[in-house]
Amino acid sequence: MALNSFSPLSVNSLHVSSISSSKISRSLSKSFPVVCQTNSNRDHRQGNVVSATLAAAIIAFSSDMSALADLNKFEAEMRGEFGIGSAAQFGSADLRKAVHVNENFRANFTAADMRESDFSGSTFNGAYLEKAVAYKANFPGVDLSDTLTDRMVLNEANLSNAILLRTVLTRSDLGGAIIEGADFSDAVLDLPQKHALCKYVTRVSTRVSLGCGNKRRNAYG
């Protein structure tokens, strides 16, 4: 009795389930390519968007670099921003025996070769001269105030009547330099270098500015 009542129901259920499964299977098999196509289209659109974005970025970067190059060229021609020479670049430049008299150089001379050059009466206020080589260079009457001249070579350079207020001369070599009349007020020198200069400088004003004979010692003399 239980078997007769159960059998028709199970057959019908199986039949319906079989039909439903086959329909679902056919439905899925038909819709799957559409899904793939949609994903493919989406990836293609995303690729186009990324390409367009990259192209726009490259164009913008190129424009910015071009504008910056034009600005640097203009500032160099005008002797820097506001016409005070701050943009001029002479880093590692070959300036041997160059002549630049009474000029304004708030510039970068890092590691420049300035041997036997003539910068008489020029202004270097605030310039960078680290590691520059100025052997036998002429700097009479120059303004080197507030310059960074760390490790600069000034052997036998002519610094007569030069202004070196607050100049940083750490590890620089001034052996044999002419410093008569030079003002070293508040300049930063290594103590051995200061003592070496004090041995032969004679003008009182220069000796006072160097602190020659001053027994007080600070970190740099």
C-alpha cells in the first residue's frame, strides 16, 4: 500500500526534476557565452580607459617638463628668479681661466673647475661652492658672504679685500692664499686652517676678523 502510493509520486518527481534540470542546463549553456562576452567587453572598455588615462598623463608630464625647461632657461638668462642669479648652474663646469668681472652669481658652483679664473669684484652672496677647485683664482674684492664653500680648494687664490662674512669654509684648503684686507667675521673655519692663516696675515682688521690670538676656542676655531 505504501509502495503503490509512493511509486507514482517518486516517478513524477523524478520526471519533473529531470525536465527542470535539462532546461536549467540548456539555459545556463546558452547564457554562459553572453556572460563571457560581457566580461570581455568590460575588460576591453577598461583597457581603453587605462590607455587613455596613461596617454593623458604622458602628455601632461611632457607639457610640464617643457614648461619647466622654458622657465629654467628664462631664469638663467635673467640671472635667476627675481634677477638675483639664483638659477644659474655651474656645477662641475669647466671655468678654467674664465673671466667674469663684477658679475652677480647667486649660483651653484659645486665641484666646478675654477683654476686661474678671474672673478674680481663679483658677488657670490649665498652661492654654493662645495668641492670647487679655485687654485690661483682671482677673487679680489668679491663678496662671498653666506656662501657654502665646504671642501673648496683655494690654494694661492687671491682673496685680498674679499668679504667672507658667515662663510662656511670647513675642510677647505687656503694654503698660500692672499687674504690681506679680507673680512672673515663669523666665518666658519677649521681650527688648524685658522692658525695657518694667522701665521702670515699682517693686516690688523683681517687678524681681528679671523680671531687671531683669541684664546677662546669654539668647535671650529
